[in-house]
Amino acid sequence: MPPEPVPADPGWDEDLAWLDRDPERECWLDRAREHDEPPQEEEYGDFEPFTAEELAEIREAVADELLAVEAAASGRRGPGQPGSARVFPGESSGPAAAFGPGMIFDVLPGCAQLAVAADAAAEDDDFVGVSEAELIGVMCAWDRVEAHAAARKLAVVAELSRRNPEPADAEFTADQVACALGESRFRATELAGTAGHLETHLPGTRAALRGGIMSLSKARIIATATGLLDPGEAAAAEAGVLDRAGRLTPGSLRAAIARAVIEAAPEKARKRRQIAARSARVERWAEDSGNAALAGRELPPDEVLAADERITARAGELKAAGLAGGTDELRARALLDLLLGRDSRPRQGQGTTPGAAPGGFAGRVALTAPLATVTRLAGRPGELSGLGPVDPWLTRDLATAAAQNPKSTWCLTVTDDQGHAIAHGCARPGPPSHRQRAGPGPPGETGFTFTPVSRDGPPGGYGTWRLRTPGPGPDLIITLESLATDPCDHRHQSKGHDPGARLRHLAQVRHATCTSPVCRRPAAQCDMEHNTAYEAGGRTCLCNTGPKCRHDHRLKQHPRWKVDQLPDGTFRWTTPAGRTYDTDPTRYPI
């Protein structure tokens, strides 16, 4: 594990992954992967049931591992599990009979053989002839196999780290892992840290994970809690929970290992808390529902308790004033009231439900909205920077709210049928004679209109257009310029090393985030990096620049890594292992 918590850096990796550092929320972060097509039947042939002799061989092959796991476990699904000691011979002769209570596959540790047997217990997920007790046995078997596979994967990650001992190489090992697995850099660093810590500090946890007694998420809880301990202290803390870790819920295990760490090394427990306090932060992320979340992390406990009491008191005031909603909803409204300086208490003549329409806003927030959506010609999703996709109704509400603030700025991006930016223009007020509107728009106008002014514009561009927004503001003029670089005519090139504001903006439009395959840091917070160094003759042009966060800027300069910028704007990264990963230009809502 790292010697101290990874510093907070919202936006570095995306998927908004930096938003969750709590294993409890893995259920929504660990998205299901697409699977390859299933193997055809002829690849394996007909499956024959295990004979008694084959079962005996399997039992003998894993006997030593079974004993080790039984000694380390106090019973989670499988070895030593309470209630699994009884055997009911002859009760079932179905395909999953060996998974019944106390049968061989009900107590077999996680291993490749168990995976084969569990796979044969059902045909195309059809469990005909399988009793409920056997079904539970099959479920627990797959759970042990999953843990076993996770342990074997961690062993590979640990070996990869051992092969890159030099500091200059070790720093970027997690990047290889992230690229290969399609994970964020934070998750890959966590994976590498867990792998190394299990091998050097937590052999009991490692064995329990490999045998299927403990899940990966629980192994992470123990590894994280013991991250600052030396091997002896970590072993002592581990011993305090290992006998029951498999059957504890994650919350109970987190509390148990916290107590064990304090008992084993109280000074280091205090140091861990103090170091983590330096990473105090406020995080925001998108909920799966389309709403948003806001949370403070690593805050002083006494102040959190005081703040929580104030939120509860404010929620009570809202309820007493007649505001509708349950306790949680009122506490959430109270939090927003306190942060924004608002008062949601209903006044005489007003309703009792807080309004959902957003107020006018402006600032460093980018709303990407399909023109067809804001003009009500289609119902396609928009996207809000830092949060993610938003539904068409919220997209229109946000765009209308932004139009009420004179500080809002407007840009238009033309995309191809894949959503890649091919042209872009920034709005400016129209000429003085057109800045004041002559009157209301045509009948049926929805608030936003977009009409051509002329076909004139830059060579290869898409003409000049007039954008009308809701409210009394002036009409806006947008001239669309091409972003094509295949071939590049270098129209946006800067003469010196540093890109001009326009070139920087256009590069950030084409790649809205860092061009690493695994980083989601917003382009506005990245370096503008030359793919071919300026000192080596590289142009400061759209065809030779792109946003890279400081970490990936340094990574690209490592002699064992290589990055190519292709004519269509794709960045191709080649790792020390010789594997390549592409980063396409950003795909916008279309």
C-alpha cells in the first residue's frame, strides 16, 4: 500500500472515478463488462459427469490448500461453514448434487476445478433438477471462484511491480495496469498497492482471498486500514479479525479492523488519521439517476457532528414551516439552503414543495446540449461538465437558466455522425444595428433559434449563423471554423512555443479531457503538450498538440513509453510491454 493516502485530485481520472474512494459504493462504480461471444459447443464437446475416482483426485489435489483455508477461516461459505457439516447421501442425483450441504464442492476452496464443476452444474443457466440447497452451494462456489481469480490477478500485478523496481519505472507501473484493464489510474494504483501489501504484510488475508473465504472488497478494507503499519503490526491487526472477516458485513469488518489497528499501533492509527486530514476535500459526482451528489471527505469529526446537527435543526424548521418531504429530503434541502444562502420555507400563497427549476447561473461550468434538444426539435441528452449526461428536459432547463445570466458564454460545435467535433465557433454579439431585438419572435418560437446569416466564413468552414437565446439579451453571431487536420492546413498555428488562446480552446474542444486512455482530467486543467517536441521542430498547431495532465505529460516523456498523434486526432499510446491503446477525440451528444 502507498505510505500515505493518494492526494485528492478531482478530475484526474474520470469516469468520475475520483468521486468514489469508498469500497461500499463499488456496486455502482464496477460496471458490468461486455463478454466475448460464448464458446461453441464443439469447442468442448459433451460434458460427462465427474466419476467417483475423478472426484477423489480433485479432493486429493486440493487437500493441502483446503486444510490451510479451514485453519484460517471461521466460516464463510465453504470450509467450516456452520450448517454445512451434515451430509444427505442419495437425496439428490441432479447435476449439482456435489454442491449440496457438506458435499465436496460445497466445501472445496476456490480454484479452477471448482469453476469447471460450477459451470457444469447448469446448462445455459438452466438449473432444472437443482434443489434450493444445491443452488445456494453453486452460488457460494462461484463466489469463492471469484475471490480466487481476484487473488491470482493480484499476484500478476505484484509480479509486474517486482519487474519494475527502479523508481522511474515503478512510478508508471500502475499506468500499464490501468491501460490494460480499462481502469482509472486511481483504481490501478489501489490495485497495485493492495497486491504488494497482501504479499508483504498480510499473508493470512492473501490466503483467505485465494481460497475464497474472503472477497476482494473485504481484503481491500483490511489492506487499506493497515497501510501504514510495519509487517509485524499488520500481522497483529490482521489476526484480530481474520477468524471472522469472511462472514462480517463490510461495515462490521471496517469497524473491527479499525479497532484492531488502534490496538496494534495506536500512534500509527493517529498518524493515519492526521495524514488523511490533509486530503480534506469536497467531491461531486453524478448519480445513476441523473441527479447529482456533493460530499465532504476527510473532515474533522467534531465539526462534522456539529454540521450534521445544524442540518437536522434546519430541516426541522423547514418541516415546521410546512415544506413537504420526508426527513432525508428535508435534510438535503436544508444542506443546500445553508450552502447557497437560500430560504426554502414556503411563504403565504406559495406551494409547499421546493421548486425544481434551476436558477440562473454562470461560471466555469460547461453545458453541452444538442441544438435539436434546446430548440425542442428532438429529445437527445445533453452533458454537464463534472457531472455527465443530463436528460433533455434538464438540458433545456439548464440552458434557459444560463441564458438569464449575461455572463454566460455560448459556443457551437459541429459533430460528425460519431459525435466527434469537426467544426467550432464561439458566439459574439451581433453588429450594433442587430443587437436590439425588434420584438417577439415568430409564433411558436421556443426560446432558442438558430438561423443562417450567410454562407460566408473561413475557407472550409460552415458559414455564419445567428443564435437567439431566451430573454431580452441580444442576438449572437457564430462563425464556424473547421477542425480538420487530415491533412492540416495549419490555419490555427502559433509561431512560438506557447499556443494562442484560440488554438488552446480548439484543442480543448477536440479533446475535452486529457488524451491519456485512462485519464478524465478536464482539458482546461491540463498542459498543452507538443507531441513532437517544439525543440525538435514540432509545430505549435492543432495537428501536433493536445491536452495532457501533468502526470501524463511526464509519462509521455519516459523513454519506455511512446505516443503518436494520428492525423484524425487520435492519440496512440505504446507501453513498455509493447501494447498500444488509442484515445479518440471526444464524442459529444449528437
